[in-house]
Amino acid sequence: MSEPSRNPMPSVAVIASEKRVAVVTGGSRGIGRAIVEELFFKGYSIAAASNDPAGQEMAETLTKQSMTPDKLKVQHAIIDVRDPVVTQAYIDGVVAEHGRIDVLVNNAGVTKDGLLMRMSEADWDFVLDINLKGVFNMTKAVLRTMMSQKSGKIINVASVVGLTGNAGQANYAASKAGVIGFTKSIAKEVASRGITVNAVAPGFIETDMTAKLNDAQREAMLTTVPLRRAGKPVDVARVVGFLASNAADYITGQVIAIDGGMVM
């Protein structure tokens, strides 16, 4: 969640006329919601997609806060990122309404942890289908629009686990390592069309996923963080906001770890 002390409204009023549009998957809570807020308060109309019905309330709450003359909006839709037909139809609908897509943030992700000896094929497929195939589906769906525009920012939410591996998370680590490889490959494919593709790799961030850890697990995790604290969703959102901005126009194919120093 964004910090209560932040007062981002003036920036919205200044740049709203640019009519920038961002699509954020997994945008209803945790890191995804923080990203939605960050981009919304930077002047983007937001198309948030998730499998969480609570996302509609989030969208309505943020939309009411818009102070711009043309009333920037946050809209939420429930979609399955695993389905290429659904994702293409969703993106086509966003383009039909807004005329463009400037930013895609692939944030949707799940875990189904377990040692490989006990991991079912279903748990493997479930995590890879959402975390990696979902990124493929959404990215492919927006590319035609961004290539026609000759501009666009694609930001994939990976994980430090995709860089280091982690016992008990073979499926999750494989999916996030795949996201990193995908990011670098697509960055090379589309750079000539003015599109940048980057990834962020969060470490130990306070979310619903990490809230499931017991005290001993939490303390063990913090011993691996040189800054000796967990990150917050807004720490990730601010980096995503930077990568979505013109300040990052000359950055592509990069993976930025947001991890308090876990991976150096």
C-alpha cells in the first residue's frame, strides 16, 4: 500500500492531458495494488486485471480520488492470464476504449511450494502457467499495439528466487527465472520499435504470501537481508513507476533487484 503521507495529486493534474494508459495484472492487492496506485497517481488511466473480485472495490475507491478534469479511471476486470484468447480479447477491449496502451506490468503470480519429490505435476503446471505463460500471453497481446505506436514500456515482476533458486520452490523459481530470460529476449526483439522491456526482482516483501511465514521463518529470512528489514509493496511500485517513466527511456533488458541487498 502507498504511504499515507504521500500527496501525489498535483502530478496527476499536470500530466493527465497526455492520456497515458497502463495495464497491470494481479493488480488488486499487495505489490500489484501498490503498482496500480503508483501509476494512477502519476497520471495513468489504469486497466487492472486479476482473479480477485475485491479488485472492483479497489478500482472504485481510487477512481473517486481523481482530481483531473478528464477524470482518470481505474478499471478492474477478472481474467485468466493463462488463456491466450481471453488475454487478447481483454487487451483489444482496452485499446478499443482508450486508443493506446503505454505500459504493461506483468505482476500476476502464485506459489505452490513443496519439495520436488512431493510436487505434483498439477502444482508445477499451475505455477508455470500463471507466472510464465501468463507473461507470454499478455506481452504478445500488447505487442501489436505498442509496435504500431513505436513506443511502450513492459515491466515484468520476477523475483530474487529466479536469480538464486530456493529449496521447496522449484516451480516458482523456474517460472521467475523464465520471466527473466523472457524479459531479456523480448527486449532485444522490440528495441528497434521504441519499446523497452525490463524486470524487477523483489526480495522479502511484506505481502499476503510472506504473511504466511511463522516467526522463526521470518527471522531466518531477515538474516539474509543486509538492511535487516522486509520491504514494502511501495518499494517495488516506485521502481516500476521509474521504469514506466521517460526517465527510463534508455534502459531495457535489465533486472533490478529490490531486496535490501539479499542478492549482490
